[in-house]
Amino acid sequence: MKLGSLKEGGRDGTLVVVSRDLARAVRAGGIAATLQQALDDWQHAAPRLVALAQALEAGQAAGAFELEMQALAAPLPRAYEFVDGSAYLPHVERVRRARGAEVPESFYTDPLMYQATSAGFYGPRDPVRVVSEDYGIDLEAEIVVVTDDVPMAVTPEQASTHIQLVGLVNDVSLRNLIPPELAKGFGFLQSKPRSALSPVLVTPDELGEHWRGNKLHLPLLTHINGQWFGAPEAGEDMQFDFSQLVAHAARTRPLAAGTIVGSGTIANQDVARGASCFAEQRTVETLRDGKPSTPFMKFGDTVRIEMLDRDGRSLFGAIEQRIERQLPPA
């Protein structure tokens, strides 16, 4: 099934079940008012939501309506926790090589992960607001999973049973703020503003054969200002699958229902497949030409992130955003 949230009912939105073709939806208020509420009681809520999804597909759901993407908030407008990995080895290797650094041996056996911003997510059509272009505005096209309650110290095999939903994220990064923050030793803060989630999150069974080995085996397509930017295969070159990422996050603490775990920027060894972020593209240019030639994003630029199945159908809907200037408060 596919789940989303309308921009109504408060900060956590209103839960809706969405049809497979993303054209229709029905409010799920009789089951759970919000997606977080459903995740808090997933064992009981999920079967009822599945039944509602089946009724919607059969044209028998009372109160069904035509869905407008602009009406959608992020499926989880805010989450208790968002942790983001860096699971794609080509990205890490290239970025470090471009600055003359080695990949730590531990990376091959232990995931790299940071605590991301979860207090609010952009909806799939909301603009990305930034104070200055000098910050180095970048997108990061990634896959995320959402868990139910995950006990501390689970194994990857156990963690896989706690992955309940899958979606996409534009993990917005401000590249020129990253080096001074990392130099202080405490990691990202100002350099990682709000991210945007795909219009819907879907249950893994909805993905069929494309979800296997706790990875999503399809290209993730990115367009910038209407031009193709990249379509790397998400199932290739992923050093750690999502069960390993969830287990890593839960090594020393339980994860609350609704925790979002990101894959990190999707990248392949084959650079002909393009990039999922400007930092990746600029790194490829630096290694090839000695310096980057592609600038970071400017006000007015647009980004579109989407994943299509082998028949060309959108699985999660598209994230479509415009970069806009954020004026300081009066």
C-alpha cells in the first residue's frame, strides 16, 4: 500500500491511503489520524490500512477523492528521528580521493551515519528555502526506510523485520558550510537544513521483485531545470543494505516507531549513469579535469527526483522543488 499525508489537521498532517497510480486517495481517520499514530500501533493499524487500500483500488472506498500533489505534506511531516548513512562506496571513495584522503578501513565493515534534521520535512512540492547562494546549495537524491519500534542491539536479520515503509528523500546540503563544521569535530548542524520526502511512502511488498536483499533495485532519476542529471542504480554498489543501516543505528539505543533511515547519496562506479548530487558531479570533474566546472544550485533552479518501475510507473511520486531565497525575519 501507499501512504501519504494531507496539509491539514495540524503539524503532523492527515493520513491518507493513496492508490497505486497516485491518482486517488482516501482519508484514514477511522484507523489513524496521522501516519505517526499508525506507526505507533503498526501491528493493528497496518491490516486495516491494507483493507482500506484494497477498497480504494476496487473503487469501493467511501470518501475517495482525486489527489493533487500540491495538497500533500511530507508523509511524515516530522519524525522523532532521522539518521542518514553513506552506504554507496563509489561516492565516498571519489569524494575522499578528490581531496587526497584515504577511505578508512572501518568504512568497509562499519557504516558511516549522522543524525539529520527531523523536526520538519518539506512536502514534495514545497520550495527549498535558503538564505544565501554562498552556502553552496546541493540536493542529495536518496532512498529512505521507516521503521516500527526497533529494540536496542538488534542484528541486521532482526532489523529487516522492522522496516515497514520505503520512500525517497531530497537530503538538502549546504556544501560550503560543511568543511568548517566538520573541522570542529561535532559533525553537521547548519550545513544540513530541512529535507523533502516523496509524496508517498510504500510498504516493501508494494515494490515486488525490486525490493530484495533489503535494497531497492531500480535507478533513481534526477532532473535539474528539466535536464537529465543522473539515474544511478540504487541496488548496485551499496556497501550496506538497509537492515545493516538500521542495526547500526540501533546498536546502543532503541529506535522509536517512525524513525527514518537514509541510504546516503546514490552513486555507481559507472559515472556515465550521472550523479545524485552536485558534490558528486563536481568530484568527478575534479578527478577528470583537475577542477570542478558545475556550480552549485542557484535561486530559481528546480530539482525533480523520482523512481520509475520497469514499466515507467512512478512508485513514490516525484519530489519537485524550486530553490528560493529565505528572507530574514523582520
